[in-house]
Amino acid sequence: MTFHKRRLELSCLHTHTTFCDGKADVETMCQAALAKGFTSLGFSSHAPIEKKIGIKTNWHLKEHRLAEYIDTVEAAKKRWKGKLTVYLGLEVDYLKGYCGPADPDIQALPLDYIIGSVHYLFSPKNGGIFNADEYPENFKRNVLSHFDNNGKALCEAYYDSYNSMISTGGCDILGHIDLIKKNNGPHNFFSAEESWYKECLVKTADLIAGVRASAEKNGMTANDHTPVVEVNTGTLIRNYCPEPYPSPDFLKLLHERNIPLVLNADAHSPDHLGGEYETACQFMQEAGYSAMVLFEGRQNGKAVWRESPR
């Protein structure tokens, strides 16, 4: 996907429906994607998590509906063939020792791709599990309190977990990589200009680059065997931040290391599809990117990515 005046080739692999916390069903999202000129649409329900971490949520796919979800998306693939390419995916939470994209049960599913994300962290006070992706009004009470309002400790815990997920592997896309900044606007718990925070970003960017270099050294094509980073416009669509995930500084670090990007909306409703894509493209262009990659399915168990023509 190039950032010149030619029309963007529209796609979104980070899409939620009523199977989890989305507002519309699979068919409605497909109809909206086609109406907006999309060439492909991937569904990525939040993977079931209750059995693994012992927490009930209202935003993850229920275990007993997993087969129904798979069947529904597979049926949509057939129904929309020739009009819209539909992909089956999951957004899988990583929590060290409990769950992650590399889990055998996840890898055994007939998925086209997996998005790896971090939403949950361990409390340094009692070791309990908590959701770090809170709404702004609950963030200080339910998240910062675990770290005695120490934003540095919270951010470092988040990136430590994210880096562990990268090292463990199993996913094709790294989801909203700097999600922890989501609530920084209203709570101002850290400064992105502080040296320690910049070091967090550099460490993560270096780790991704190292994983890709290792794959290439072993004779594998990096795009097929290691995850790409998503540019997620969800934070722009929902007015959490005036920038996408990743931030401008993070994007520059990724560009310096030749790490490919895929553009996603983190869509929870039809109107989210394609939301703020032009804005995100501007951020990418300013970071040095002139193209991104588009997903083309799996071949021989590998994710296939294509860089759109320049």
C-alpha cells in the first residue's frame, strides 16, 4: 500500500463482531466493507480466555461459541467469494505462563492468521491478574493503583510482557503495540520524551528486528515466518490519542529496522472500517515509510504478505 495519490487498497484484519465485543455481525461487517471498496476483510475475535486465566469478561469470545465463530466466518468466505476476500483470525491475549498465540490449542485451529496482543498484566502487589486496557474513568483506580501510581513501573511491566510475547512467537501480527499509552492523555502518568520510555521502544523494536534477522539467517523469508506490526487506528477513531498505535517515534524506530506494517482499524462497528486510514498513512509517511504490506492468506502453513506496487 503506497502513500501517493493513488487510491489505497483497503483491507482490515483487526475486526470484531457480536461474537465478542463488536456491535455488528459477520454479514453486516462484510456488507459494509464491500460498500466502502474493501478488497479483503479479516475477522479477529478476542480468543476465549476464561479457562486459561480464570477471569470472566464480556468482551472475549465464549469457549462454547468458538466452533460457531469458525463456521460462520468460513461460510462468509464462500458466500462472498469473488466480491470480498474474507479471512479467519483471532486476537489472542498473551499472559506469561497462562496464555498466548503459541499455545498448542490456538495453533491447532484452522486460522488464516493470529494477532498477538497484551491486555492483561500481573499486579506487583499481590500477583493477581488485571486488565490494563481500562476505560479512562477506571484507569487510575483499576490499573495505576497496582503500581502505586508509578507510570514508569506500569509501562515497563507492559513492554516486558509484550517483549516476552514477541520472543515466544506464534502470531502473524503484533497488535496495538503501544496500547499502554491509551490513557496517558487524561492521566499523564508518563512522558514519551523521557529516556526510560524511549529505551522501552528501542528495546522492543530491536527485538522484532532480531527475530526477523534470525528467520532470514535460517533461510526463511522474514515476512512469512515472523510477525508484521499493525498500524492500528482504533485510538484515533475512539479519540483516545491524537496518533495511531504505534506512535510517531515508534514508527521511526520500526522504519529504521525495515519492519513492515499492515494497516488495521480495530473495527468494532461498520463505521470503524477504514476509519482514519489517511491520517495513519500520513504518520507512516512522515516516519519514512512509502509502502506497507497486505495479507494474502496462508501457503504451506505460512502467512503470505504482499507489498503493494509503488
